[in-house]
Amino acid sequence: MSRFRPGRVLGISVGTLVILMIGVYGPATLLGPLPSATVTVTAPNSAVPASTPVLPAAGSSGLLAVTAVDDTATDDTATNDTATGGDPVEPAPATLGVDTIAIGGGSDPVPMASAAKIITALVVLDAKPLAAGEPGPAYSLVTADYQDYLDYTAQDARTVIVFPGESWTEREMLQAMILGSSNNHADTLARWAFGSVDAYLIAANAWLAANGMPNTTVVDANGLLDGSAGTGTDLARVAGLAATNPVVADIIAQPASALVGQRGVRNTTEYLPEEGITGISRSYTDSGGVCFLFTGTVVAGEKAFTFAGAFLGEPDYDTLTADLTALMASARAGVTELPVLAEGDGYATLTTAWGDSADAVVATPKTRFGWQAAAGTDPVVTLDDVTTGRAGAKIGRVTVDAFGESVSSTLELDSSLTDPGPGWRLLHPVPVVSALVASW
């Protein structure tokens, strides 16, 4: 009969523990994965500063960027996003920005006056497309078109004279409406394109909703009725759509001195061109005040920045002049080339469990030319799980908002995060084993 020997049991237990430590603990700590570095998101001091546009306090106003489409690659092999010389390139086509630069005045819809005619032009061109410079189909005016001319003339509203049976091309009707602000041609175009003004109104309001202008409604084709109303934000989009429409832009850039039968038409759109302003629609009504759709352009060196704008409800033309002059002064002060993502700027700090630290910094600088009218949103930082890495290793991306668009660049380590070595691993089993378990 054997005797119980506590020493032998203790020895076996210790031996088993040693074997387990050598066979399991050692490999687990020496060969297992390291815990990922902790990440602290930071903000660099070189954030893009805001430069506020000067907008009227009264009425309703809005500004929207009109930018050039850049179809070139935007990978991180280039030194920046701007042209640096070489052969001249064709100007990029214009497109409308997504985000509003700024808004002013009230947020409720106000009467838009002849800005409604620009909506008519865009809706008609959507239904009856026309190439820039081409006359388009011809239309023989009927008695209703002549009666419109007589009625609006009797109301002392703007008209361009017509006679029954005259043939007007689509382009000529658009020129009379846009340049001459002809109220009778607005109705004629609506009937020609849609069969009736009522049918046009259904199509126009659907078009407004589909094009991101939910706070704007038209109840006529020419804006004489107060029910045709909108906000500065929506009407700035209308101005931008007009400025980027090849036909409307061509008509405004090349105003006709005469139309059918050498009939004179005075250009009502031009206003303060010396300030860099291109008028799109300018009008006055007793209830709506002065309403002006336009684009403004600021040139700095070899670059130009264009924005679309709408000023609705200005009390008089002296106030309009003063407000536009102040706006363009603020634009010249605010439009510039800015380092949106500066090389070496840190957007996160990575710290390992063994005390190493490195910053995630911008690898490729990104610049933008434009108007940062409002403070940008917080940067969005996306990082891989990092344990160790050499200086310069790509570990993620940062994305910021600048001039209404998203700009991003690769983030890299500014210094190395090294392996802590076997000593640290053996002496710190908890984080090592935890990383091992997490990897299963």
C-alpha cells in the first residue's frame, strides 16, 4: 500500500506548470500577435480658415459654386492637385456645385419676378433640347401670342412686339424672353413646348422638385404673379443651372441687337460687369422688389473661381449696387489657393502598449482654389489596425470638406513603431494573450 507524498505531488504540479509555461506560454507570448496601437484623433493647426461672404440682411439670397469638371486622376502619385505647367489644356466644362456657399436674409419663399423666366427657359430646353448657336425649330405665332403682347403692354409690363403669323425660332423666342425679359414670349414658349401654360406649370413644378429646389413654386411662366416665389438658395441653383446650360450661357454671352424683322431687343441682364458680375435675370415688381440672378467671377493669377447667386427682395437698385459691390469685395478677399491637406500635418497619434508613439501624417499634399465660406466639417480619419510599422508606411486616409467637396489623402507613419522584443512579451502576458484571443 503506497503512502501519500505531498512533496511528490507538489513536484509533479510544478513540473507540469513549467512544461505548460515552456510549451504554451512561451510560444503564445513570443510568437503571438501584438496588441494594436491605440489611436487618438488630432486636428492640425493648418485647418482651412473660413472667409464669410457679405450678403444682404433683407430679402433672401444665396450663393452656389460653379466649378470646372476635372476628369484627371486624383491618386497619390502626384505632388498636388493643381496644374504645374506644361502644355495648355482645353478649359474644363462647367458644372454646378453640390453645396451652397452661403445664404442670407430670410428662409421663407419670396416673389421672384422675372427669375421665373429663367425657370421657363430651362424647363423648355429640357423638353425641347437645342444645341448652342443653333436656331432650333420655327414656330408661327397665332392670335393668342399677339393678344398676350397687347395685354402685357397695357399693363406696362416688359414686352417684345410680335404679330400673328410671324415665324420665330426657338432660339429667337428664348433671346426675347431672357435678354428682353419679354413677358409675352414666356407665355408663347410655354404654350409652344407644352400645349398650354397650365401644362407647362405642372412640368415646371415637377422639374423644380426633381432638381433640388423644393421651396420654389411657379404659378405663371413670367413671374408677374406673387405666387411664383422661391428662396435665395433655390434661385441660386437656378442661376447656376442657367450659367452651365450651353444655350442660355451662349445667349447671355452673345446678346442679340435685333430679332425677327430687325426688331430691337435691349439686354436687361447686364449689370456691374466691371465687378466680375454676369447678369442672368434682373427685374423689379412692387411686391418682390429687385430680383437679380447672376454669376460672379474672381480671377487670381491664372485661375478663376465662379459662383452663382440670387438676390431677391432688394428694395431698390442703389441697394442692389451696394450689396453686389460688397459681395464681390468679400469674394476677392476670400477666394484663394489653400493647402487643404498640408504635407506632414498630423491627424492621429498612435501609441503602442510598450510605449512607442508615432503620428499619422498627410503623405501627399492637396490644395484647392476657391472660397471657403464656412468652417469645414471635422476630418474623417480611417486607419488600419497598426501594431508595428516603418516610418512612411501607409496606414489609412483622411478626408476633409473644402469648398463644398470632399478632399482626401493617404496618411503615413512619421516615425517607426518597432517590435518590443521577447523581454517585453514575456513580462506582459495579458496584452499579448488578449491579442492572441482576439485574433481567433
